[in-house]
Amino acid sequence: MTVFCFRLFTLAFAVSLFLSALLLQGCTSQLAMPDWQLSAKSASDRFVTAYLTGNTRVEELEFTKAREALSSTGRPDALARLELLRCATRVASLVLEPCAGFELLRADASAADQVYADYLAGRVTGQHVALLPSAQQRLVSAAPTAQASVMQAMDDPLSRLVSAGVLLRTSQASPAALAKAVETASAQGWRRPLLAWLGVQALRAEQAGDMVEAKRLRRRMEIAAP
């Protein structure tokens, strides 16, 4: 049990692993976890799903619950990780705005979380790459022709979409990477990122003069729209 939980803590940023890491220390024994840990985990699960499926009201409610549960510990690093997870859902959905909530807590975040925030912003450089999870290290180092394959190898669909968002943010997203992002969002039924990625594909098709393909993609968007 202890070995398994240690792996959950250290293999970061695939969403189930990321959320397990939010529990911080409950995996070190088989004793019942405190209420705050259970509340933070369940609310985090729900706010991620709500955001990706397009339910903003529920997302805001559950994020507030998760934040309140973590606040009871007085741990700013825990709050920073929660804010980072929230920003990851935005990048996955191509809402490429500053991660303001995390930045307010950056000074108390772990070095790995600080580097992951820089990864989300598209500005990881040099020696800091080594602090990223191994899958993200491979993506940052991959040639454009290999990026879609690196994304495909990521087991977690949210990590896959986040990586695609980082590639788009840094003007490195290939058509294959876009297609993989659309495929991932569609398979999960995640309406918000699906619409965003289909929109990028449609825009590129229009810019290339392929109006047949652009219209096909716009039809998909009409079906997926709430």
C-alpha cells in the first residue's frame, strides 16, 4: 500500500495522479484519511469534469469546495497545486490566459510545480526541463514530427490535451497534434476542449482554402455546441 501511494504522489500531472497528489500525505499509512483530504479529492474530481464538459456553474462551486478544504490545512503549497490543476484545464481547452491564482502562491509552491506552471505558459527552458514529469520532458524535447506520437503515449487524456495546448501556445502544434487533441476530447465527451480544438482545425482549413473540410468541421462544432 505504501509503495503504491508513493507512486501516486510522485508520478505527477496525469489527472488521477495529480489529484491523488493533492492529498499530500494520506497515502503514507492505511489509516482513514481526514475529512479535508477526502473533500479536496472529490471536489477536485468534480470541478475538473464540470469544466471540461462545459458546466461553469458546477465547476466554480466545486473548485470553491476544494479550495476551502485545502485552506483548512494552512498549506499554501497545496492551494498552489490546486490552482495549477485549474490552469491545466484551461490550457487543455485553449483558454490561454495567465495562471493568476497560482502566481499569487508561487513563492510557496514546490520547485516542480513552479516549473510545471512555466510549462503551461510555454516558457520552460534549459535545466528546468528536468523538473518536468518524464512525458512532458519528452514532449518538450521532441521534433515536431514526433510530437503527436509523444502525446499519444500519454495515458491520461487531460495530460494529452494540456500538452497539445502548450504546443499551440508555442506555435509548434502540427496538424497531427491537432487531430490527436480533437480525438481525445471527443472520446472523453469533453465538450469545451472539443469545440476549441475543432475551431482551430476549422480556422486552419479556411486559411488553407479547404472550405469543404472547414464546413465539415463547423458541422461537428454545431453538433457539439450546447
